[in-house]
Amino acid sequence: MNNFVADIARNWIRENEVVDEGFGNAKFSDNVVVLVQGYARSVKPMAWHLRKPLEDEGFNVFVFNPGPTINKKIEDLSEALSVFIERVCCEAEVAHVSLVAHSMGGLVSLYYLEKLGGYKRINKVITAGTPFYGTRVAYLGLHTQAARQMIPKSKFLQILLKDLNYANKVVSVRTRQDQTIKPQTSSILPGARNIEVGGMGHVALIRSDDFFEVIKKELKLA
């Protein structure tokens, strides 16, 4: 819960994170992975902890960096992700990519997959601590657009979860000690492959060995 409040504060006091999006080496490999940040500032930790290990495994890693997200609609972030993925496919000369998304980034990715035709581009979406059914912790951020959309039973979530057709492309990883996703069962998506790991919290999940092993295994099966 404290991480959620801290994320809100950081969004108001910091400028956009400067992160290499990956286009400088766009043709490194045709096994393309796009990292998708969550609410606020997980873009830099995701790039820091996941890019090099994934590249060492032969994956071509791009980082979607939309800047501060807390006052943007998730639908708009999904539209921006769609544009980003089209650029990735063009410059990497590939037709399909996989996504690795943290927290709210999983909602952005699912909306793209289900509502914006993303299923045509996506091999697999791997999410970490994503509140598919919302989180009560979002009430702490009611003054922000994105948090309001993550309140349980919000209009956005009802639209997102209606008539899911491609949940079988999703692997949802959750942790028993997640202090931000309340209830923790909110990360269980019907039709997806749902995996529970233990021993870490919401943010630490990004850098956990257990999560990386899931990513590595699932991407190689994509």
C-alpha cells in the first residue's frame, strides 16, 4: 500500500524517466519482447532488472515509456502502446511480439489485446501483479484518473472484462505477499494461465528470480 502512495508522490515531483526504448538495436533478434510499465514509475526498474537478462536469453527487448501515467486513461495508454508496437514491428521487421507488463501495465496490455485488435500482433502477454478485477488500494488515489479506473467494479473494468476472447494468450503471475493488490485474487484472470509465487511484494515481483523463470519459460513456448 505504501508503494502505491509513494508512486503517486513521485509522479508529481519527477520528470519523465529517460529510458532506452530499444530502437538503436532494433534487429538484434526476431524474438521481440515489449516491457510495459504499471501505475507511475515502474518503467525504469523493469528496464533495469529485465532487459539484460532477457537479451542474454536471445530476446530483442523494447521498452514502452509513455511518461507519467497516473492522470491518463488506461484506454489512451493502450492506444499509445498500439502505436509503439507498430513501430517496433516495422523497425524490427517482425509481425508478432510478446508483452511483459507490471501491475496496471497488464490492464493496458489486455485492453490492447482484446479491444484494439492487438491479438493480431501478440504472441503472449505475461503480467505481474495486475489487478484485473481492481484493487481497494486504488481508493487512495481517487484524485488520479488511472486509479479511479482500477477501483473494483469500475466502468472501465466492466468493459474490459466483458466478452474476453484472447485470455488464453495471457499468463498472470501473482504473489501471496502483494500489498497493493487487494484482494489478491484480483490477479486471477479466467481463461488465462494463472501462476502464484511467494516471498516478495508488489514491486519486488519485477526483480524476483521466480518471475524471471516464468517469463523465460513462457516466452520460449510462445
